[in-house]
Amino acid sequence: MATLTFNTSKFRTQTPKPNKPISAFPPFPHITYKAPQTPLKTLKKPPKNHFLVPQIELSYFYLEVDPESITEWELDFSSRPILDMRGKKIWELVVCDSSLSLQYTKYSPNNVINSITLKEAIASVSDQLGVPLPEKIRYFRSQMQTIITKACKELSIKPIPSKRCVSLLLWLEERYETIYTRHPGFQKGSKPFLALDDPFSRALRKNVR
């Protein structure tokens, strides 16, 4: 069995903004780490209390990487163990590449979950970060296959159900511990949301091929 090591320093963390009550309908606060006129090394590290605002969405692209070189993304689009003011679960889109040079998150209320919403969100990753759409998108949640496949095909992207979303899965586990559990709408006592999925994702942690 292969031993997987992972450099968590590549995870981008959020800079705090004044906390506001969670809304049933976003927009959520959003922060973008991308400054074409400013070298990446000048970005300040977030303070130790950056997790106090877990509602913040994230857009990040590592400026030293050629955008054209990233031809494959990893994607998760699913509900989170977080409730909005209506008592409904919040959904989240999480996108990255295998090197975590690209990282993107976006929250959505549960009443707009469809392939159109996902297609527009995928396109917004490209628009906001100034990177081309990928040739392929990998995803591990088999129950989301219909929505993901339709959204990708409308954007001429090849969807690939895969157990090899290593960076994505590890980032989601990190977000569960550092973001979701600190969200004001977090469902206390809920099981880690990845454990609720089918064996498709669990197999990844046991055997990385």
C-alpha cells in the first residue's frame, strides 16, 4: 500500500471580516487571492484567528503557475452539515487541481441545486480567476453524476468519475475540521460528511493507486 504524504501548507486560509448572521440566501462574504500586479510573496499570512469567519468563500490561484498547464480539475458539489436560517442544509461547490494551485469554494441554498447552477458556478471559477476551463473534471460522488455530467458537457468538459481525487478529498477533510465545525449553522453531532457517502470515496483513503 502506498504511503500518502501531503503538504497542508498549500491550503489557503481566509482572512477574517466582521461576522454577520448566516443568511438563508447568499451572497456570502468572498475573498480572492489573486493579484496580477502584486507578487504572491507579498500576500500576508492570515492571523491565527482566521477561522472565526467560516462563511467566507474562497477564490485562489497560485500566480507562479501557468494557467494553461492546469487542464484537469477535481470537483465536489454536495450538501454540508450546516443549516441556514430556514433549517435547510447549505450546499457547497469545492474545486481544486491536483497541486492545489487552484482553489475555489462557493455556497448555495438547497433550492437552486441543478445542472444550470453548477454550470454557471464552474464558469465563474474561470472568470474570477482568469484561468481557462479544464479539459477534464474528476469527481468522486457517484450520486451527483447526473448533475455534474450535464453541467460539464454543456461546457465541453469531460466529466470523469474517479477515486483519484486525492487533493480534493484531503482538502474536504481539512475544511470539515477547520471550517464547517466552526460555522454558526453547523449541525452538532453530525458525522463527518464524507463518511456518509458511498464506498467510492472511502476506498480512496485506504488504497491510493
